[in-house]
Amino acid sequence: MIDYRSDNTGRAAPQILEALIRANHGTALGYGGDQWTASLQLRFSELFETSVSVFPVATGTAANALALAALGPSWGIVYCSEVAHINTSEANATGFFGSGIKLALVAGEHGKIGADPLAEALAGISPGQLHRGQPTAVSLTEATDLGAVYRLDEIRAIAEVAKRRGLKLHMDGARFANAVARLGCSPADLTWRADIDVMSFGATKNGGALCDAIVVFSPSIADGLAVQLRRAGQVWSKMRFASAQLIAYIEDGLWLEMARASNAVAARIAAGLCELPAARLLAPVEANEIFLELPGAVMDALEADGFQFYRRTKTLARFVCRFDTTEAEADGLVAALRRHLGAARAAD
Amino acid sequence: MIDYRSDNTGRAAPQILEALIRANHGTALGYGGDQWTASLQLRFSELFETSVSVFPVATGTAANALALAALGPSWGIVYCSEVAHINTSEANATGFFGSGIKLALVAGEHGKIGADPLAEALAGISPGQLHRGQPTAVSLTEATDLGAVYRLDEIRAIAEVAKRRGLKLHMDGARFANAVARLGCSPADLTWRADIDVMSFGATKNGGALCDAIVVFSPSIADGLAVQLRRAGQVWSKMRFASAQLIAYIEDGLWLEMARASNAVAARIAAGLCELPAARLLAPVEANEIFLELPGAVMDALEADGFQFYRRTKTLARFVCRFDTTEAEADGLVAALRRHLGAARAAD
Amino acid sequence: MIDYRSDNTGRAAPQILEALIRANHGTALGYGGDQWTASLQLRFSELFETSVSVFPVATGTAANALALAALGPSWGIVYCSEVAHINTSEANATGFFGSGIKLALVAGEHGKIGADPLAEALAGISPGQLHRGQPTAVSLTEATDLGAVYRLDEIRAIAEVAKRRGLKLHMDGARFANAVARLGCSPADLTWRADIDVMSFGATKNGGALCDAIVVFSPSIADGLAVQLRRAGQVWSKMRFASAQLIAYIEDGLWLEMARASNAVAARIAAGLCELPAARLLAPVEANEIFLELPGAVMDALEADGFQFYRRTKTLARFVCRFDTTEAEADGLVAALRRHLGAARAAD
Amino acid sequence: MIDYRSDNTGRAAPQILEALIRANHGTALGYGGDQWTASLQLRFSELFETSVSVFPVATGTAANALALAALGPSWGIVYCSEVAHINTSEANATGFFGSGIKLALVAGEHGKIGADPLAEALAGISPGQLHRGQPTAVSLTEATDLGAVYRLDEIRAIAEVAKRRGLKLHMDGARFANAVARLGCSPADLTWRADIDVMSFGATKNGGALCDAIVVFSPSIADGLAVQLRRAGQVWSKMRFASAQLIAYIEDGLWLEMARASNAVAARIAAGLCELPAARLLAPVEANEIFLELPGAVMDALEADGFQFYRRTKTLARFVCRFDTTEAEADGLVAALRRHLGAARAAD
């Protein structure tokens, strides 16, 4: 079996689990009062070239929902893409943690939202208007849920629209490493320098094990968030074992190394697809995900060959590369697609 | 420094972290669709001698609040002890996850609630009465937050009162292992055979690392809870790393071995205190916690000696034993108390 | 000034306010324990030809949100039209009272949802799937927010799809009277006989003053709803003054008489528009609302003439008829439209 | 039957219902955009000698819960008396509208909270502490739920403690008129001059019909509250009929006249009780409520005589006077008590 189902089906980087073992000595104050969590603040502040607050959390859903709930009142409206994970896959966690916060969908390409459609949506709600709630935040997914990556200028254009109206900016960075690796920019450029106030910093999908993090760039958000996280059951009493994972994740550039590896193997598949005009990509392959329009029979044949992947619709397949997906596995997928698409065409 | 601050300041059992490393091979379906999580259901069903649903969660706060929210409507009243962790230390997580569920405090000794005070409290609210909300559940902490342990007959008496009124029963088992070790009964006897519907199964305080669990005995609760947990950001995508910890925790009786160790060292301290009439215990030492009335000067002197512990009030100190607290550390504490209490008495 | 802004800008029927005065004698038990509220249950049960529970509430928003929250768990999904009042105009009250309930939009014509698009939307979420929440209810607006009216067979088709999946059915009947008047059917036919479980029974827009009601057809919903309403601050202590209004509203068919009047005057305007091909209706005029595509200059001219109405977009105007809108006012509007549209055409 | 059950069993002042009828002419913008609601702001600003925002709401429960939810985050703690209506009788509406806000009970006499116990309670929670939530507000009930009235210096002492810690102050003024009438002070002195930030302004219990109000003294609270009220279903579309009631309520001092009447008749009963040493008052009679310790047999006898009242416990009866309770009714109650208490004593 060759597994392209998701980046969460994979192993953790051994370095991350070894860090757990190394942290297992002596006693340490609970709930984040330990030296690993203190160190985590420093390391991430270095990484982001500014003083940040880092809150380890169990999952990306917790990171997204609690970060968004911290950005505005419960009658707020959060703007996002229709395919955003917060809209499609988190059982309305944002609405729950936000006590009624509503998501409003904004059009855009390849899982992005567009600055112009955002401006239009905002124009439809006057400040002080009671009937619809009030716009409070925008959430961008970087890389997007369709495997594309916002360019810096695209984010800045959205930020400009949002800030003009006083909105806060959240980045869902479940695949932030893949975006940084793709763009070759600094984490700072892609976040606070582009006016992002708070982000969900993903690790799990990119070789992590049991935690992601909320990274806060606007200090005013952090205090309340700390209490809210405690109440949400997201503050481990033995926090050192979470903080140690996140430190190991960014140590010596491990996170970017893994993201580069999964990006590269996805790119290799995408390159192979170029020669297969019958394989239609839904979005450019800029990170580690490939969305491919395929006849159902071809999907059946791939599965018979031992490939695992998700069928998003009857004719849309998703293939996700992990940091340890091999070039041979990539070439195997391309070869199988060539074979089955050729057969499908011949059958037409 | 000798650390008696909490059982969450300590190390994890090495076996639990090693299980993480052993689980780190191959790919596995996300969000609990893996073989470790399947195995976890079987192992816990064996342990409890009945078919149970086990949901790993990040923290005891999550376990308590989500379990209680699953037991009744948002206008429900949950009865608990005034010193219950859910009342004192979870930032009203139950009220939050339960969308307004209210805790009502019931009198009792040593962190327990009494069956009679419970019956009285329930008698004060007629079924169908609108003004106060409606009783829906009782939460017992076993072992209690003052270090005592409910006997089986005490739990059954409470359960009888609760069930007569149609209430559900929750057990906060943050220190369940210590209670089972103390009573020498089976996990089944202490839970579903005593009419408990759902429990928070603690591991962290007893040598665990990054997860506790909700164990459901009443199947009707499990379906909704699964969605609620997903929405609460408590379902790890790489769930195998949580399930593997919990499997290792109960494997070969590790959990009870650790609980027996921390109970024994607490009992050793308690025995030493018998000879010190000036040391007044707040509650019998039946698990791994010791609550001691002490003059402030004695607490100061202990700290100067290098003992770490929490001051609950100006004259109440809490000492918690961990699975790896040594007999020498216990004897050291008793000796220091003897010394300082003697001095304090002499100073009178 | 001739006011077509909304049916909530108008007067109350004098009979309704007189009923308040008649109810103002003697003492009466609070919170609905009075004879008027008891009588209300009987009168509405007669009206609907079945035993119903009637809960007076202050507003239609309260009726909708609390009724929907009573139909399923907080992780539920409620299906409705994009233009439904619950989606556009209630500041996400359903998400708030439902503690995170999410609205999912279903396509359809003229403010309706279609049975086929609903079936398709439901097919996209498997039972037990955790990531999206679970479908729990469908909300139909009758008459719709665009002034059309569901036919009985349309409602039954939707109900069939919903019931096959175990969903509950809610009707937002803010303009229920207008729909009943239009269809000439019985209230029973349009509700519980078509499988509606609970409805928001509007009075305010149709000559009411200070209350609408929730009417419950499925008894299992009523008990919890009663507590929830108390907690929501929707149970008046002097409930007699609310119940008396609702009794007067349906007494001797007053409600239908008023609805027929507003429908008739809207129909008179619509008939006049037939002769004005430049006036494009957004939806058939089947109740008391008229949505008209108009050039901005024509809207300006109408306002200069003293007509009041809402501009939904730059080219969409809404005109609402009240029970006391006169035929002369209708003819005045048609004449003005004829005049200004003629001028606009000439200017082309 | 002579009804002492509650001040909500009574009639409305005829002036208030007549105001509804007078307001029933012409059209008026919905949701508070009408001239009555504008006028209401002015009249109340005059009454309170400062610029206030007034939001009519359906019930006192809505007023309390929404005002308190506006004062702080959802992890906040609100301090109040154990017998406060928000704690005993509103089905935890504050916890619901506040998305998990918790009530913490503060000791005091006669339904008041004491400044010292409040200071002590606050000292127990350090700023920034995560485990318990954070103190955000204090709620005072004036007149109290046991019929006593805070003196100005008592309120100022509490306010000083609260403000030192940065807490907001809420007044539950369900019987505010009775307190003002008792103290003979100005509404301003009893509220914003004593540092109250927001109040629930009761009308229903004192001759009102269908609305109370939230009065906001701290402008920063008002904007968010307006959206929250809309979402809570507490903004009538035909708001004029609510605003007109509240204007009539304070017009020409009607509210104080009614409060003086109910206070006076309660005082007359209290004076009669002075001569009956067997009748023990639970609290001084300073407003319109009388809490009387009575043998069960005496309560039975009173009921047999046709007196209606509430039994709070087996030996505690509550008698409430309304604005239209007559002196003859008062004398009748005293005479009956004299008769039955004498008989009870003789039977000893």
C-alpha cells in the first residue's frame, strides 16, 4: 500500500519523540510554568524576529477556533474561503468556541480569498448595523486547502482591505511550513509583517506528533487567550512534553527541511502530470497536496494497485505527500496514472 | 529541592514514552481510525469487564467538562462538592462546554458529597420547575480533592439518590488509580457497577504524559460525544500517539503499580505524622495527597529546607506524592516537620 | 409620506391593544400560570386542529433561534435558504442560542429551498461523520423572504427528504398568515400535516404589537423549550398581557382578515406592474411583499415623491404592504412607477 | 382571595396601557428607530441627570443576563449574594448569555453582599491566575431579594472594593423604584454617582406590563450590547410599544408614586407585626416584601382564610405588596396573623 491519504496518517519525525524522552527528567512546574515552555517563547520569538506568545494546543482545530474566538465578540463575523478547513472540517468549532461567531464565505481562486470580493462583502455591512452581526476578522489558510500558496502581495492586499475596516487577521498555518518553504520568505514576512495578528502554527501535518500551537503577534490578545485555553482544556499540566515537541520541530530548521521534502515530492508528481493532459489539476501544486480530476474508473484502478487517497467527489481525488514520501512512491503514482489514464482514453 | 507541589510536576513513566516511539512506524488513518485506538477500546473493555468507549483527550479539564456537557441539556444543574476540581480549578470549563450548565454545591466530608445533603438539594427543585434549571447529573471525585477515597457503599448511596431522580453520574477520576489501589476493588465495581455513566479517566497525575481519557459506560452518550470532542479540538489527527500512551499506562498493571507507590509513600508520611499531634490533617490520607494545617512559620522553615509544596491558605499546606517519590524523601519531610513543629511549640 | 418600508413600521390592530386593557383586572399567577395563557393553548389547539403547545415570545428572532436550538444538539446543521431571515438578519441568533449550530444554505427559487438541492446537500454528509457536524433540521420560511409562498406539495417534498434522514422541520412563519391566506388551506395542512415539528408563529408583521409565538407540534420538544425560554428571558412574568394579544390576534379570524388585506393590496400593485414591462419582479407576488428591479434614478424619484421603501441593492427595491395599506396608496405607487419608468425609458 | 404571591401577579398601571393605545398611530421605523425610543433616551437621561442609553427588554432576566454578559469576557466571575435572583431564579441565564460566566457567592445580611467578604473573595484570586477564571463584575440587587435596601454608603463601600480591582458594577433594579422611594435619594445618587456601570431597570413588578430596561451609564458598553440584544431576540421590531410603556412609567413620577404605595402598605403590615412577637421577620421591611418565619399550621390557616402567598420553606412565608394592595388588605393580614399566631401559641 502506498499512502497518499493525508499528511496526518504519517509518522512523527524521530527527533520530536526523542525530545520527549530527553524532557523526562526532574520535576517542573505544571501548566506551562516550566523551563521548556519558557524556552519555547524565546525560540519562536527568534524564529519570528519579534516577541511572540506561543501557546501549545492539542490540535489545529483548537488552534483555529480559539484564536478566532479571541479576535472579537461573539456576534462577530469571520471571513474565509468556502473550502477553508474551519468551514468544512471542524464541526463548526469556531461557532462553538466563539459562542455564535459566524463564518462568511468569500470568493477566490484555489482556496484563497480575493481582496476584491472581501471588500465587496464588507461593503454590504455598515458599521453599527445590528441585523447581521459585525465583521471582526479574516482567516487566511496558508498553504490553502487546495494546495496553493498565497503570495506575499496577495496577503498584503487582503490585509489592507481588512485593516481599513478595523478587522483582525488570522492565519490558519496548518501547512505554514510548506508555504514558507515554497515562498522562500521569512516566517516574519509571511505573518506579522503582513499584518497577521494571530496564527495557528501547524506541526502535526508536517512530521509533528501531538501538538500544534497558537502564535500571537498582537500582545493584547494573549492574556484573555491564556484563560480561555485553560478553560478549553488545552493547557496540559505536564506542558513540558508539548513544548519540547515544538522546540524540536523548529530546531536546526527541521520543520523547513521536512516541508521542503514533501513539497518536492509533490512537485515531482506534478511535473510528471504535465505529460498527462488527461489529468486535470484543480489548483497549482505549490505545497504538498495534489487535487486531481479523475474518472471514477481510474480511481478504482489506482486503489486496486494499492494506492490510498481520498475521493473528494466522484471525480476529484486528493493526494497528499508527507515528509517521508519517497521519490519512488511519486514515480510509482505517476506511472500508474499514465497507465490508467491511457486505458481510460482508449476506452472512450 | 524536594518537590511535593503536585503530581503533575513529575516525570512520565518511561514505558509510556517508549510506547510513543514504538508506535512511530508506518501510516495509520487519522482521527482515531488507527489500530492503536481500536486496540485501546478492547483493552479498556477488558479492564472494565464490559464494553466501553474510550476517548483520549488532552487534559482532565477537557475530560470533565465534555463528559458533563454530554450528560444533559445546557440548562442542567450538576451537583458536586465545593472543593471539586470542576468547581475550583477549571475556569468554569463545565459552564462553558455545557453552554450555561450550572454547578450546585453539595455538602460532605473530606471532599466527598453526602447522599443525604444531595437528596435534600434535589428535593428543593421540583421536576418541571423553570426558574432554577433542572438537575441532570452528579459528579463525584474519586479520590477526592482532599485526598480521601469514597468507599463503594458511599458511592452506591449517592447513586441511589441520583438515579431515583433520573440523574446521570459522572466520576472525576483524575486520581482513579489511587482510589482503586486503595480500595483493592475492581475498576468495574467502582464505576459502572456502582451506576457511573461516564468517567474522566486520569493518567497524567499518575505517571502519564500528554493525555487522559473519557470512558463511557452508557452507550447512548458516546455518539454525540464523538462529534463534540471533534469540535472541541480534542481529537488528535495522529491519535495513535495518544492511544499508545493509554495502552502502555494500563499494560501489565503499570497504572496500579504507580498508584500503589504514591499511596504508600503518602501513607508513610501520614504514619510519621501520627507521632506529631501538632500536625493536624484536614482529611484522612487515603490516596497520595496530604493536607496539613501548619503555622505559617513552619511552612517558611520547610521551604527554607528545600521542600516545595502549595500553600492552600495561610495555615493549610498540601503535599502530593508522585509515583517516584522516595521513602527517603518521605522520611525527610516527617523529620523536618518534627523539627519545626517542635520548635514552634517551644516558641509558644 | 407613503410607507412601504416594512410590515413592522405599522400600527397594531386596535383589537389587540384593547385586549390588553381587558386583561388588566384582578391578579393572576406569573410566568404563564394564568388563565389567558391556559386559554391560549386551547384556542391555538382548535386553530391547528391538534393539541399544540404555544409559547409567546417577544420577537420572531427569539422564536426562530430558540425553536431551532430545541431541535437538535449544538453541533447540528440547520438547512435553510440563503435569503432566509435566520441567515441574513438575526445576527446569527441561531448560532448563539444553539451554542454553535451552523446554518447550511440550500439553493432554491424565490426564497424557497428545493427538495433536490436539499437531498444533494444531505448526501454530502454521512451519518456519524465527525468533521462537519451532523444535519439536524430544515428551516422553511413561509411566506418566503422574497414574497413567494411554498405550495403544500413543495413543503411535503422537502419534508420527505428531511424525514428520510431523521431531520426535524421548522417553519419560520413570520408571515404565516399571508401564506395561509394565499393558499386558502388550513393552518394544520400547512404545518403538522406536512410534517412540521415546530413553527415560529408571527403576529407582529401582520398587525400584532409586542409578541410572536413558538408553536410546538412535537410534544417531546416542549419541556426543554420551556426551561430554555425562561433562561432566555423570554417568559414574561405578567404573561397574561402577551397571551391576550395572541388570543385577540386569531379571534374571529382577525389574523387572516389582515393578511388578506395586505396580500390584496400587494396583488393590486403587482397587477398594475404587469402593464409596466420595465418593472422586473424578482419573485412572484404571492404574499404582501414586492421585490422590484429598478434603476437607481427611479428609486430617487419615488423617494422625492414621498414613497418610503428599502433599497436592498442599488437596483433592487422592496415594497411591503401592511394590513392597513390602502388601495389608493397602491394605485399611487403604480402611477408613480409608470411615470418614472416611462421617463427612464425615454432617457435611454 | 387576597393575593400576596408576588408583585408580578398584579395589574399594570392603566396609564401604561393607555400609552400603548396613544402610540398606535402612523408608521414608525422598526427596531428602535422610532420617535418614542428616541424620546425614551432623553427622558431617562433627564431622570438620571446624565446621558444614558436605554434598551427596553422583555424581562428582568434578559436585562440581568445581557447586562452582565456585556461587562466582561466569558471566563469572567460575577460576584453576587446567594439569594440574588440571578443565582436562584433565572435558570442560569447569566451563565448562558455569558457563555460560561460563573457566579460566585458573597456573604452579607438580608440579601446584600458585604464589602469585606467581597474584598476577601477577590483576594483569593490573583490577577492573571488561570485556574478559576477572572473576576469581572459585581451585581447588587436593590432593593434586595429579601426586602431590604442598600444604603448609599453600603453601595459606595462595595464599589470602592470593586473598582480597586478594576471590576464593573451592575445593579439588579427589579425593585429599584422601591429602593429610591425608600431612600428618598435621586436615581443618579443610587447608580452612576455610586459607580454603577449598568443597571436592570425594573418596571414589571411595580405596575409595568411587558417590559423592563437596561440602562447603561458607561458608554463603552452600549455598542456591543445593542448587537447582542438584537441577537438575543430582545429588540422588538415595533419598539415604539415598549418605549411608550417605559415613558409612561416614569411620566409625572408615576413609578415612584406606585413604589411609595407598595412600600407604605408593606410598612403598615410590618408595623402591625411589631405587636406580634411570635412573628419573626427574616429581614427589615424596607421595600414591598415581607419574609416571615411562621409555623406551618399558621400558613395553612392563612390559606384557609383566602390569603395567597409563597412558602419559601416549610417555615418561611413571603408576602409581597403591589402598588394597588389596599390598607384594608394589609390590616386583614395582620389581623389574621394575630388570630392564628395566638392560637398557635395557645396550642403550645
